[in-house]
Amino acid sequence: MNHEFELDGPLDRVTATEYASWFKALADATRVQIVTLLARRGEPVSVGEITAAVAVGQSTVSAHLKVLAEVRFVLAERRGTSAYYRINRACVERFPTAADIVMGRPAPSAPPPYPAIMPAAPAGILIRPMRPEDAEQVLAVYQAGLDTGQASFETAAPAWDAFDAAKLASHRFVAVDTASGRVAGWVAAAAVSGRCAYAGVIEHSVYVDPGWHRRGIGAALLGALIGSAEAAGIWTIQTGVFPENTASLRLHAMAGFRAVGTRERIGCHHGRWRDVILLERRARTG
């Protein structure tokens, strides 16, 4: 998220979209009560306990928790067959700053352009390095993303040999459903240039199977990539996202990416000229 802005101008589009999703999520009294409860408890709370505390039906509470989880205000974890929810401490720090910024006040401090704690994988999901035997499932997830029309200018996933040759071996991961062994998503990166000056700059792609959307898998995959990149001395991770892909813009903003510009009408996709928002994330020392 870009915290550098002019006080007499509007927020950049990515940050404004992220903040709007936060305010929309809290535009309900029951959701405010739930967030208050979790923030004050400071520990995971069961759906049953939340239902009793806010005095509404369990199905209503579950619907509200889904909304709050989508913007990462709350985090879910499984304990046996039960779901427990806790406050996302990163949002406790960032939300007051967002309100200050929107109302024209400077941020009370200068938070770093990255989350203090990267999200863990959701229950039942294992994040591990990508292997050759994952090829078929990785490409299937890739194709499913391309078929949405919002992921890339590409329309068909490449053959595995081409994919494997283009992606850096040290910065590719898959999210695997431990129950079925199926690949639910992947992240991989490529070098942007062979020139020495760009040795620390990579460009990534992250894809999650449509059946696994909104479960925190994309955030966990980005966390794995960021960790491997920083450990290797990578100072910039970049990507391009269609403006209409608001879910991806929110995901990247929460992982510390900022918009650095828009390439207008840069390519024709299914007969339509489209813009691409350029995003980047700088390492702590970059």
C-alpha cells in the first residue's frame, strides 16, 4: 500500500479501493460488535460464543464473519470440526491510520510499506515449493484463472517446459489441500532482465483455483514468495493487474504492494483495449 501521497490530492486508486472495502465491511452494527468482541478478547472465539454475545442468529453471524474475513479484519482457524475467529492485529494498527488519511489528516506514524506479519496458510492448506510432479495441476489452475478473462492477456496456459524455463526455481510455491492432495493455487516469479542492475527485481504471478477463492490462500502464497525473495536479496517484486480485478488489487495492497502507474490501453484482450496497473513491493532494505 502506498503511504506517500499529496495532502491536497486524492488517494491512489489501489489504496482507495482497499480502504473502501474496509469501510464497507464495517457498515453494519452487528459486524462492528463482532470486531469489538474479537479485538477485546484478544484470542480465538467460537462462532457459538460470538452468536451468544451479539444476540443474533448463527447463520447471520456466519455471514458477517465471511464479510469480515474477506477484508482480513478477522482470521479463521479450525479446531476439529469447529471454526474459531480472532482479530487480525495488522488491521488494528492500519485501520485508524486509514481513517486519518481519508479525512485529510497525516498518518500518525510512517508505517512500513509491508505487513509486520505475513499471514499463515489457512487450516488444511500446506504451502510448499513447487515440484515437477505438480505440473498438470499447476497448469490447470493457471488455465482456470485465464478463463476468467481478468487474470492476464494470455488466453492459454503454456506447456510445462516453457513454464518451467521461464520461472525462477527458488521462488515458486504451491498451496496444497492436505485432505485431497490437490493443488489449490500457486505463485511463481521470473527475472525482469538479464542486466546486473536488475538482479534484484522479479515479476510474479499468483493464481488460486476459483473453487478456493476467498480463503486466504492467495495471501499465504504471496507471503511465501516475499519470504523467499527477501532471503535471496531481492529488493523489488512487481506485477501487472487489470483495474477490474479488484480482488487481486486488494490482495496485493494488503501484502504491501503499491501502485506505481497505469499503462493505458496497453494491449488488446478479446477485442477490447485494456489498461494495466503496475504494482511493486520493495523489500525492507530495498
